[in-house]
Amino acid sequence: MKRMIFSAILVLFVAGFGFANGQTEEGADSYPSKTIEFVVPASPGGGSDTLGRLLTDIIQKNDLVDGNIVVVNKPGGASAVGQQYVLGRDGNYTLFTMNAAHALAARANSGIDSMKFTPVAAVAMDNVLFLTGADSGYRSIDDVVSAAKGKPNQLTVGVADNLDQLCVAQINKSAGIELKGVYYDSASESNAALLGGHIDFSIANPNECIGQVRSGDIVPLATFNNERLEAPFADAPTFQELGYSDVEFQMFRSVMGGAGMSEEVQKFWSDVFAQVVETEQWKTQYIEKKMLDPKFMPADEYGPYHRQAAKRLQQDAQDIGLFD
Amino acid sequence: MNNFELLMQGFHTAFSLINLTVAIGGGILGLLVGATPGLGGVTGVALLLPMTFKMDPTTAIIFLSAIYFGNMYGGAYSGILLNIPGDSPAVMTALDGYPMSKQGKGGKALFAANVSSFVGGTFGIITLTIFGPVLANIGLKFGPAEITALILLALTSIGWLLGEEFSKGIVAAALGILLSTIGIDSMAGGMPRYTFGTVTLMGGISFIPLVIGMFGMTQVMELMKTKEKDSLTTGRRLSVRESLLDKSDVKRISLPILKGSVLGNFIGFLPGAGGTAASFLAYVFDKKTSKHGKDMGKGMIEGVAVSESANNAAAVGAFVPLLCLGIPGSATAVVLFGGLMMWGLQPGPLLFVEQSEFVWGLIGSMYIGNVACILIGLMIIPFLMSILKIPKGIIAPMIVVICIVGAYSINNSMFDVWFMIGAGVIAFILKNNNYPIPPILLAFVLAPMFEQSIRRAFTISNGSPLIFFQKPISAVLLGLTIFFLLSPLLVSVITKRKNRICEEKN
Amino acid sequence: MELVIILAEIVLSVIWIVLGLQYGFWEGGRPESGFIGVIFGTIVLVIALIMGLRLLIRKDLKISFQFNKSSAIPVLAAVLCVIFIYLFGIVAAVFLFIALWMRFISKYAWKKTIIVSLIFTLFVYGVFRLWLHVPFPTGIVVELLL
């Protein structure tokens, strides 16, 4: 008798919590018929996490998708751990965040065939600035180049990842100088080192340095974008204006689908994100707050773009010997 | 208007029924999250952040700072009660806190932890109120060379901390450093190191499964070794009255709290340092400079006091570079600030000038959050103590479950669960062969910072070690390191000579 | 046992040194990826060798480590619990695990066992799943059932 009660409780339990975990009945024709996993291949609190959670929040608040979405953090290995995880999930029910830095993590991701993933949409573009400290004595890129000409490998640039290192390499190649990249964990750490006078220059996105730029403690010397940015960065010329025509870079932020996502589902999500980027919440809480370029690319445009961008990044990285 | 008036205005903004309610609610949530192994600190705040989206700015800041403080307090609880530190600074608290629980003085340990957290936190807030901007600029002087020297000082002191055998302590620390090198090297184009070809290891080893395994699992294994069927405290009756600190306790902990607050607060200002380095260095400092030093690690109330006050002072210290310069000093501060930025706030040196009402509101709410937390912390001591009364036969499987679920939740990964179990077994074997376990964990936490700064320093100097000696701060720190390394030798030489002189006299 | 640990330390440190040298120790005037691994690997190796030699010379190979069977219970139980998770998902596994342990290891009565396990399971579910939104895996069996 006791055993029977026990098994009865057990069955109830298994069934009850299985249901509570968000599994709905199969058989309905409409997509989605089960919980969608939005994988963030980074830890809570970072840029990818903010993006993943904001997108999910907007979708749910505006009822853009008739189903449940959960955000799953899978940090580690410059997105390799998360991507590996996505490969093992149902492609039609898995989305994840992607950006140029993750696309470049080629060496880490060498075991993963990233072409298996399905490009869904690019949601924004981020700009990159070349900065110096207010009392460093450098007032323009010309100052930097003439100072660096005399002493190769002396002047230091704080970089937070390989993308920043690529940006430094572009300047070096174009101007015929040798600036030296010093790796930091984040742009805010390299900005701290800049303020403390431990390094000469730093590379950061606008939202990572706007406070210090407005107060005048950090001075933007140039932008990698091909148009000038808004205030307080408006005084910083583009590298192209200065005559370094091959120094140009913008970082994309996008959403990818799992391996083997069907074309209908890909289209479905591309349309969903097209609606997301039109919402007020997206514009104020993401684009404006982070000073991004509000450039949206649907699946058919982003697919080819992603392949080309990823290839170019890898090539550039190989050219400067980043992976030696 | 001077700082004081601005602060008063900040209080004025903060005081209202809803805000006080929220402060208490946030404190409770923060305490719970902080005390849950696997969810402390960053993850906890990140997960609770969405709850503030619907509040008005001032209320939300108060809520968040109460959560932040609650986290700092809570990390110590599970360390003291179950020997499973809720976050990494609590490793130091557990060193003395858990032995105290076993001796039936768990309530005292909790009380001391609360009081020290409160004093440390308050000290931090007061320095922030008065000297904020000045201190932030001193923190900036710590570049790669200085940080390297500071961590080196900390690492060499791990050796003397704990363990009867010096060489085993060193091996334990070195093993922790080796473990920390697993994963992608972010400083060299993303080269995977010591991953043995697996993708899972590319992300490196997470601290939480490691600490849960090495403390929590071994804890249950030790527990099963003993025959008695009693609770964790081997049956001693616990009463709330016993947990109150008497005059002599207060006397014992006041100096350690002062040391912890000052040192911890200072380390909090340094970019990239943090609570673990703070509580660790303060603990070692107290051990080296006080009479009770040799007994620390065996259940001394001073150990709990110094590490908790340092940890909380550092947590507030991390706000100094954040508010004055826009540079976050700790991961939790980053997440918290992410939440504050929801209201169009821009971190940076102009914050104090342009958004002074907000900043002083925040500082005001820190005082409120801190007071709310100590009140809650003291009130829940009886409930926490009842955990100690649960019989072994029930608490043991529960600890195992918390270990498993906690290890799983940090990355939602079953690999971490397996890793946690493995780490527990290895730590159990090592512990039974006289290898101290805390040095492994501390070295593991400090090593990445050490590696990054030493490599940065050499990159800047083009390989010349002179960089460490030309800068005054790092030169002094290195001098101290060498002095401490050689001091056991010197002491033994001097005592030998003394003995010889005595013998000659005889 | 002491000797086994020392041998393990030697193997580990040699792996770290060899791989570290492959990753690069010092190149172009700066430390490379293997820098820390090689230095601390060497420290472990040297100390382990000295400790090993001392042990062999003294011949005090006394087995200080007494393996206590009941210490293995939590480990085996944890492994069992993980297998349960794969099969039934975390929630059911937690319930089963606590119940089995209380009944068969601690020998409590069924009634108390089930009440305590149920309360604790609900607590875990409430804190981790409902409140903190940790995505709990559902087990193979549950997925088959649904």
C-alpha cells in the first residue's frame, strides 16, 4: 500500500513538474509549439546578455510570438561553449546572439562549423573610437603618427579583445607605424589604465567612454566609422577624412538561429525582429542608450553579409598573425 | 552646498514608506540570493534586476542597493553554517566561521559577521561620502606593475596561511594557479590552453562548482565519517541568547574590524581588484600583526570579523571609481550600474556634478540598505540557527542537493555538476593527507588577475623587469614581499644565534 | 596514498610544463600563454620531487589515509542523483534523492520522509526555478511521457 501511494505521488510529481516546465502538447500546426531557448553565449550582465534579455522582453511584452521564450546563459570560450550547446539543440527552437567579436573567435571555435547556423537578422551596428588621455599631449592622429614613427613598439594601446587588436593593426598598416596592443579585460579597464597614465591610447565603443569624454578626461582622436558621430564625439574625424582610407570598421550585433532551422522559421524570426526594432523600448533602451547605429538587416540581407564579414575578419586576423 | 547637506537631501529623497518597504524587501531577497551557493553576487543581482523595471528611479536604486548589501551579508551565512561559502570572499569567513559553528558558537559567528559587515559597509560609505573623488584618483595609480606586486604579496602569503606543512600549502596554492590557466587565453588571440581538445573546458573552470565541491561535498563526506546521529553541532543546545556578543567579544573584534574596514575599503578602490583579494589580504594582515594570529583558522571570532568587514568595505569601495570616474571596480558593481543606467544615467566624472541629486540619493540609499540589512540579518539569526539543529540524516542529503543544483545553476550545465563531484572527491583525499584546501581556491581566484597584470606590465616595458622597481608603489610592495618571504629564514637565523650565545654563556 | 598524490602532482606538473612550452613561454620581449603554467608547474614539480624523495628515504610509507566506507556514500549518492536528473529531470530527481536517502540511509519512517522531501523539493523548485528562472532540464523519461 505504502509503495502504491509512493508511486502515485511520483507519477503526479513527474507529470506535474514536466508540465510546469513549459512543455506544451505537440500536434498543433502553428509555430512555435514548444518553448524557445534564447541562448546567450556569455555571462549575465554583459553586452550580449543585455541584448538577449531586452529582445526577449520586448517580444513578450508586445506579444510578438505566441509562445514561451527563455533566456539561457552559456558563457565561456569567447562564445564557443554557447555555440557548441546550440549545435546540440533543436535548430527550429533555438536562437542565440552573435557579434563581430564572436564571429572572429575562429581559433576557439575551430571545432565548430559555424556555417551550420542560420543567420536571422542583424539588429544594430556599433562604432569604435580611438582615444587618448587629456594630459597625454597628443591632440590629433598626426601627433600620434609622428611620435610613433621614431619609436616602434613603444607607444601602447589598450585593447579589450581581438577586434580592437585588428583595429590597431589597420592603423599600423595604413600609417606605417608600430603601436603596441596591451590586452585588458574590458574597455572600462583600459580606460582606467589610460586615466592613470599606464598606457598611451585606448579603443572603445561610444557608450563605454561617453562619461569621460564629456568631462574632458578622455579625448577621442578619431573614429573607425566612415561618418562622424554625434556630440560629444563630433570633433573626432574619421580615419578616412585624415587620409587613411583603408582604416574602417563597424561591429555588428545580430541574432542567429540553430543548425538546420527551416526557411519558414528563419523568415518568421526575421519578421519578428523587424517588429522589435520598431518599438519605442528598443529605441530608447538600446539604440539611444548605447549610442548605436540603428541599422537593421533582415535574414536575406544579413545572411550574405555575415558570411562575408566573418570571412574578412578571419583573413585580416591571419594577415596580422593574430593566430600564430 | 557641501557634501553633508547634499547627503541630507539624498536622505530626504529616499525616506518614504514605499522606499523603506522596498529596502527591507530587497535586503531579504539579497540575503537569500547571497546565501544560496551558486547564485551569489553577480548572477543574483543580474537575475533580480528585471524586478526593478517597473519601479520609479529612487525606489529602484534603494531596492538594488539593498539587494547588493544583502548579497554581501548573505555570502557569509552558508559559509558559517554549512561550510559552503556563498561567494568567493566568504571563503575566508568560513575558515573561522564554520569551526565556530561546530563548537556550538554558530550564532556568535553569525552575529559577528553581521556586525562586521555593517561596520565595514558603513565605513566604506562614509569614506565615499567624504573623500570619494580624491581616493578614486589614488586608485588609478595602480597600473599593471603595481597590481602585479600587490597580488604577488598576496600569493606569497598564502604559503603561511593554514596547514601544518609549509610545502603542502605552497603546492596547494600552485595547483590552484594551474587550474586557473585552463580555458581560452584572452590575451593571445584566443588560444585555448590545457583544454585537451574539449569545447567544454574552453570557458575555463568556474569558481562556484569548484568551491561547492571542495567545501560542500567534502563537508558531507566528513559528516558521514563521524558515527553520531546528531546534528551539525553534535547535539549542543543552541540558544539565541548565546549568540549575542558580550563585552569581551566586542573588545576582541573591534580592532580586526577596523583593520578589515580600512584595508578592504582601499583594495576596493583599485580597478579590477575586489572583495576576495580584500578579505584575503585583510585576514593575512590580521593574522600576521596580532597576538591571536596563530589560532586563526581554528574558530576565532576575529577571523570572521576581519574578513567580513573587509569584504563589505571593498564592496562599497568598488563604487568609488564607479561614481567618480565611471570605472566599475567589481563585476557585481557592473551589473548594478547597468540597472542604474536604465534611467539615462551616464557613468563618468561628471556624474557628481550633473546628476548630484541622483548620486546623493544613491549614497543615501546605501546607508538605508545597509541599516535594513543588519536589522534583517540580526532578526533571522534564530531561523538560521535552526538549520544547525536539523539532524544529520536529513541535512546531509539536503546539502548534497544544494551542491548539485547550485553547481548546475551557475552555467546551466551538467558538466559543472560532474566537475563539482570530482573536485569534492579530490579535495577530500588531499585534505586527509594534510593539504590545506583554501589556498587552492584563493590562488585560483587571484591567479588570473596576477597573470594578466604581469603580462601587461612586461608588454608595456618590452620585457624589462625594471618596470616593477622604477615605480615607487610596486617597489615598496615587492620589498615587502621579499621581506615576508625571507622573514622565516631571518627569524630562524636570529633564534639560532641567540641560542648559540646562550649556550656559550652557559 | 601520500606517494600516489605526489606521483599525480608530478604527472600534472609535467603536463602543464610541456604544454606550456608549446603555447610559448617568452617571445618578442613579452610573456606568452604558457608563462604562468610553466613557472607554477615547475614549482609543483620541484616540491613534489623533494617530498617524494624524502618519503622514499625515510621509508615512512605508512598509510595515513584510512578509507572510511561511509565517506563514499555522499559521492555515490550524488552520482545516482545526477543519473536521476538525466532520467526524470531535476525536480523529480531531488524528491527521489531526498526520499531514498532519508528512508534507506537515515532510516526515517515513510511519512516523515515524504513530507520532508516534498517540502524541500518545493523549496528548491520555488527558489531556483520560479523565482530565479534557472532553466531546469526535464529528463528523458518525462520527455517520452509528454
